[in-house]
Amino acid sequence: MNTIIKKAGLLSIVFLLIAKLAVCQAVYPYPMPDYTPTKENLESREMFRDMKFGMFIHWGIYSILGNGEWVMHDRGIPYKNYSRLAGFFNPQQFNAKDIVALAKAAGMKYITITSRHHDGFSMFKTDATGYNIVDATPYHHDPLKDLADECHKQGIKLFFYYSLLDWGRPDYGFGHAIVNGKPVDADWDHYIGFMKQQLTELLTNYGPVAGIWFDGEWERRDVNWHFDEIYALIHKLQPAAMIGNNHHIAAIKGEDFQMFEKDLPGENTTGFGADAKISQLPLETCETVNNSWGFNITDTNYKSVKQIIHILVNDAGRNANLLLNIGPMPNGRVQPEFVDTLTAVGNWMAKYGESIYGTRGAIAAPQDWGVVTGKNNTLYVHILKSGGQPYIFIPKLKQKITGASLFDGNSKVRFKQQPEGLFIYLDNVSADNIDTIIKLVTS
Ligand code: FHN
């Protein structure tokens, strides 16, 4: 009898584990790579978690129109007319050294740049199409090469954003009906081959690439994207490179990180996150400084420095990175409003980065007042908002706390630990307008 109960118990544990895995990993109807992450890849994942803060760059010929990267689609500009923009794209003032220096000044550790967005224009030298910055513009130069060289020189990791969706290529067949997993009157197999050629170039010609950031899968859910071949190709060309796919669903086998667009992990303010169950992979939120990804000349809806720091801290507390976007202008420079904000965030990071970089979150559930991060035997309590009480409470803290002090000035802070959690008393704590950080020592 006992053995039967034990067996039943064991079976239900196995069942629960399978169910839990299923919740975190999306079931994809097409073949997926039989992928076991390599040692290099696992190291990249930890390094990614340590970095915490990156720069997203949306830049393309659309910047000329100053109305974001969706301008071709939103204004219904035919591909033929839109492609004329290439003829006058000449970003003489693009300076990779300055951009990388700006990222560093902001405290960012990596850059993710659009190599090709949904408009289909390749911002790098490619033999797969003439519709690229070297062959189709008067600039005749590859800015991604400059950026890669500069990133390698200045110790910044580089990821390439790559759009799966293409609004213009006939082989993609945008807007065509999908029958038997392929768009009709298009050449889907050719399109897959085209992407493989471009990804091979990106992972061969630019030195070590930290990862590929896919986007656009959501445009057609019912085709075979050949992720089994595409992901295997990337992992074969650069085993340390990480793969993320902004498909807004749970991670799929072969992916190495999971991103959340304009939401903290687990939130769904955008409507994208309904099916995006949080995986065990490294996590990332991508956000804009104003409301636009690509350069937008009328969007002055700038987030404050405090708002951005709060997103960054809230992400860290949830074990996620922040990838903060800038959309350079058509001349290649970054607008001064972004430079100011990034520099101010960088000043904060220079002072308080210890409580962010290299930490892990999800130590305690996020609270109304803020979050907890931690590394080694220190926990950092980030009080972002006053709860109106002379104390804060961290429920169910597993670690035994032996000391508490204010990050600024190191003065001792009173606390009381009991089975339900930890009380931290704020009577002698002068609140910081952005983030009051209390350091806890664990035994
Ligand atoms: O459509 C894109 C959009 O232009 C932008 O690139 C963002 C960045 O996360 N992603 C897509 C929408 O999910």
C-alpha cells in the first residue's frame, strides 16, 4: 500500500514538473532543434544576467521621415516609392565611437542594433540583396562594421536585431493568404534561404556576436519559420551567441533568453504579454525613452530619469535586464534629449551600480514599495515608493539577516526578522527621491 502511495506521489511530482515545463515553454507545431546549450552558451547566459543594462538602437532609412520605423506601413507607402529613401540616406555624422561611448556613459554593457527591420532594408553589407546601406545609398559604408569594431574595442557586447517579417520582398508575400504553412504566390523556401544567408553574414563578418534578437514572427503564426534550421545555424556559427525571439509567447526550444516588450516580466500592459509565460531563461524588458523606437521628430513624450531608473530597478528585482532604446536621427547622431537622459541614468549607475550589476532578483516577491536584488551575502532593498508606513515588510525572506545599513552613508538601520518575514524600520532613514537603498547582510 505504502509503495503504491509513494509511486502515486512520485508520478504526481513528475506530472507537475512536466506541466510546469509546459507552462514555461511554448509548444511549436514545427520541428525544433534538439538543442542542448553548450558551456559557452551557458556562460553567455550568466554574463547576460550580470550585465543588466543595454542600449537598443532602431535605425534605418525610415529615420529620414521622422515618424518611427513603421512609417512605410502606417502611411501605406508602396515599397517602390519607399525604397527611394535609400537614395538620400547619407548619415555622414554617424560615429560608432561616440555611440559606444554614450552607452558606456549610461552604464550600459551591451548594444542591440537593428540590422534589418520590417521595411526590409539591410543596414549592413550583404550579398543576399542589393537593398542595403553599402550598395543602395550614397553613404556606401557599413555602420554595423564600425559599431562591431568599436564595441569590441570598448568592451561592449553586440547583439543584432533581425526582422523575420518583411513588408516588401515578393518571396515573403506580405498580406498573402497562408495555405499549407506557406504564403501563396510567394517563394517561402527562397525567403528562408535569404534569411539564412544574411544571418550567416552577420555571424561571420562582425567578429564575436553576443546574440540575435528576432522580431516579427507574430505577423504569421501559421507558417513554418524553419527555426530548427535557423537556430541550429546560429548556434553552429557562434556557439556562445544567444538567441531571443520577440514572438510574445513563452520561450521555444533553442532560445537562450526571453524578452518582454514595454512590460516588466509577468506584466501585460501592452497586450503582447498574454501568452508570454516567464521562462527560466535570462529575461529582458525593452523600452523606449519617448514613445517611439525609430526616430520620431514630434514625439516629445520623454520619460524622466527617475522613471527609467525605476524600470531598470524593477527589472533587476524581477531578474531581468533593461534594453533601453534610442532611435538615431537620419544624420546618424543621437538627439540631445536622449543623450541628457542617458548620461543622468549613467551618473546614478556609477554611484549605485553595485546594487544592480551582477545581482539576481526574484529573491522576494515585488512589493508596492519596491524590490530586492542580491549578490553574494548582500541583499539590496530598493524602496522606490513610500507606503506611508514607518516601516517596510519583506514577506517570506529565506535568508537570515544579520545587519542592515543605508547604502548612502552606511548608517545602521533597525530591523526585526520573524517567520513571516522581515520588518525594516524607516524612522531614522532619510528617503531618497529616486531609490532609497538598504543593504542587508545575510549569514
Ligand atoms: O514591430 C516592432 C517594433 O517596430 C519594434 O521593433 C519593437 C521592439 O520591441 N518590436 C516590434 C513589435 O513587437
